Amino acid sequence: MTHQSPSRLLIRLSLILFSSILVGITGCRNSGNSSLPFIETFDEQGNWGTGEDAYSVGAVTNGVYDLKVIENDISRWVSAGKNFSDGIYEVEATPVEGPLDNGYGLIFRADVEKGNFYLFEVSSDGYVWIGRFNNGVADNQSMIGGGWIESPAVLRGLNVTNKLRVQAEAGNLIFFVNDQEVGRVTDNTFTSGDVGIFVQTLGGGGVRVLFDNLSVKPLPKT
């Protein structure tokens, strides 16, 4: 099972091609703090970058962001061109094509031009990975569990929707899949940045995921 090998994950993620028109596209450069709540239903293209190359294709269509990675051992991300710090980050993601050995999810506090961000992803065979990208490459180990962690919170298979949520307050990060907590960590590497979506091929090309209802909302008042 490839998900159990964090070193193999690092090798695969390091193969990202920065010349791709999809990697790190924001549509606009981050400027200042963006207001909350931010809610993206993908009913319109807005600032989202779209395009196609030999490795991937992304488009806003039919009320979702449709992101497909064609080749194996490739990762792609697309972001909103916003800037956020603390908040509740959330997205709904539905894999519809490709092998179950994959990765898809949410990036946040991102500097997409440098390839720096937190990544929260799940796989269609029931695993979770929580970690950081630095300069476009995943850290050697995830921040929780040292690699991919199997979780009953993840709905397995294709054509099922997993809801990912992160509660981020300063360096305190709590992660949920389908309203079930799957991990928490304290980390101050990244304090603010963009938000976006992510797809990774691990067990073969052709992974296609539909993303909807991406949002960043204020933390609950205490």
C-alpha cells in the first residue's frame, strides 16, 4: 500500500512540473487580508485559473471545479487568489475517475508562487495525510502519524463526497473529515495565505475530482 510510505510520497510529490499552467495559478496576486466569510460555489469562474496541458486539466463547469491529473506521479493545485489567516476552512470533494490510490483535498495559508502551504488530503481508499509543502515539495513526513493514516471517517470509492474542514487559530490546527476529527497539531510555519484545492496521482493517472462549496468562515465566538 503506497499510502503507508511517507518517503515514497516525498519522491512522488517532488516530481511536480512548475511549468504547468495549472500549478499555483491564482488568477490574481494576493493583496492584503481578504474579508470573511469567503464562499465559493463555482457557479462562475471568477478568479480561478483554468487550463490544460499534457499532465492535467482544470475548469470551472456545472457548478464545480473539475480538476483532472492525467499522468501518474503528478500533483496539481489551484487557488483562489485570496489571503486568509485564522478561520474555518472547508471544501466538498468528489472523486469520479481514476484509481482509488490517490490524494485530493485542501490547501490553505498558501504562497502558491513559492509552493509553500499546508495540505490536508484524503484518498479514495480511506487514508488521510496532513502536512506541509515547502518550495513545491512535501516535507519528508506528515505532521501527524509520520505518513498516510487510515481513517474510518473517509468515505471510500468513487462518486462519494468527502467534506474536509480545518479549524485554524494561530498555530492551532484541527482537522475534520465528514465532521469527525482526524487530527490536530500546533505549527506556526505558515501564518496566512491563499486557499485552494489539490489533486495527486499515486497509483496511476486519470484521477479526476470535482470540488464544490469551498469556504473560509470566521472562528466561532467564545
